[in-house]
Amino acid sequence: ATLAGAGPDVVTPLDSALGEGVYRGIGRCLSCHGAAGVGVPGLGPDLRDARWLVGDATVASVARVVREGV
């Protein structure tokens, strides 16, 4: 979520909690990135580092990847 007047995207604790549900549930992210986000060789990269392979670090970019995949 972007907070009005906050400048760059700001992720709230509620955003994080909802994202956790998507990651572990309907998003099926953990299938390729593992339970701790460390990645699964040949399937999905480590999500814990600052390197972005698809898109950038904006909330909009992450949301697009979750919705549409890569």
C-alpha cells in the first residue's frame, strides 16, 4: 500500500500479514521459493537479498509478479 504523502511505497504490518497468507496460500510462492524464501534451485530464486530478477522493489511491481507470475 502506498500511504498518501509518504513518498516511496510503504508496507504496513497489515500488508505483511496479508502477504504472508498469499505467499503460503493462494499465491503458491513457497512452492518455488521455499518456506523461508531462500529459493529452490532450478525453480525460484532467493527472495531475501536485494537483487531483483524481475521488476523492481516497488509494491506495484511485486503485486504484478504475484498476480501474473513471471
